[in-house]
Amino acid sequence: MSKENLWFQALVFLFLLLFIQPCLIVWTRPSLAWGGAASSSTSDQLRQINDQLRQAHEYYRRGEYDLAAGSYLDLIHRGYQDAAIFYNLGNTYFKKGELGWAILFYEKARRLLPRDEDIRENLAYAHSLTIDKIESKPSELLSLVDKAINFLSPNELTVAVASIYLILIVIGMLIIWKKEHPVRKRLLCLLAILATIFILAAGVLFYRIWELEVAQIGVITAKVVEVKSGPEENLATLFSLHEGTTFSIQQQRGDWLQIAIKNGLNGWVQSKDIQKISF
């Protein structure tokens, strides 16, 4: 075997070694649409879930919003984490007049279906009704980057990354076995382009997974919250926040969370007054 062949085989082996582990993580990640429970459900369990969904929709249609919310929440607690469920639950809480909870579930739905117009419009309308108007307008470049990152859903990104990876494997094998130098050169150029796209797509996917499952983002669900200067009730109140306001969580001490809002202000609130948007 020539030195050239050995070099190409070593190149492909290193490439596979570098990317096989993250791609296996992508392949084996449970679908967020169904959650852990639904993926192993029997046909009887799936039938029960569909019956419960229909019952929840009927409760909503009849204006029995407490019963509808209870049915949707029960499905979520059982692992059925679907954008449609979150959206319907957001609508239910909106009808109940609980703006913070409505925004919470609209945000969850948007993270799973970022291009859905109904979700985006309802979320924007709900935010327009919040009392705290906290402005933090990003630059045009950051807005474009955000739109690009959030264009595809996590499941769509998973399929895209896995598909590109399989194509890269095929090209790598062709590079090993093709003897004609001009063909190898073109394949190497294609491999480099696709590898760059793969790295970018995989990076976006892992960011989206981090955003969904790890990022500490929350929303005020109580009607009004006093933000304290420290994690104690008797400390000074810095300012107040109202339901529907979103924030990032800096740290936690017992039942208290240090939060930061978009205008740079930060302080401490009790965990009972907020809900995390992450799954």
C-alpha cells in the first residue's frame, strides 16, 4: 500500500474518531416531541394519550379551562412534551388570565417549533400585555444570527446533522478507494466544505440542546414579585417585577434565585414565584 493511501486512510480515520461520539449523542438523544415515556408506550398507552388529548381539547372548547389545563399538564408530567401541547396549554392559561404561565408554555412551544406563526404571534401578543416593558434591542447582526440559529427545530437539526455525517462517511470511503488523483482532489474539497457545514450545524444543535435542557431562563408566574437585594425576606426591595417578565438565573441559594433582566438589573426572588423555561 502506498504512502499516499496510508495518509488518506489516516485522515479519514481521524475524522471519524473526531466526530463519531457527538453524532452518536445526536442519534441517541430522545425526541423532545414525545419525551421518555411516550417513546416506550404500548399501543394501549398511546390510545389513552390520544383519548386524554381529545378530552382536554373538549374541556377547552367548553370553556372548562381548569380541567383542560389539568389534562394537558398530566400529559406533560407523563413525558409527552410536544409543541402542540405546550401551545394549547399556553392558550388555556391565557384564557384563565394567568399571563405568566401562558408565556411560559408559549416559550416552550416556540423552542420546539421556532417557525410556527401561531406560536410566535400569540407569544408576541402575550408579551405586549406584560406590565414590565424592558427594552433591550439587539443589533441587526445579532438578530440575523439569532434567526439563523433558531430557524430549524431541534429535531430538524438532528436529522440534518446526522444526514451530513452519513454523507461525509461515504465521501471519506470514496477518498480511500478512488485511485484517480483528480477525483480525490475534488472529493477532498467537497469533504472540507461539508465538514465545515457539519461543524457549524452540530455546534448550533448542541447550543439548542443546551438552551432547551440546561440554560437557566425563567419567567415570573406570580402576579407581582419583590426583587430583593439578597436571599432573605427582610432585606431591601430593589424593584418589583410582574407576571410574564423573562430573565436569566445567575445562581441559587436554597429557595432563592438571583436573576438578571435584559436591562442589566439583578436581584433575588423566591423560587415559588417563577418557573424555568428549560425542559
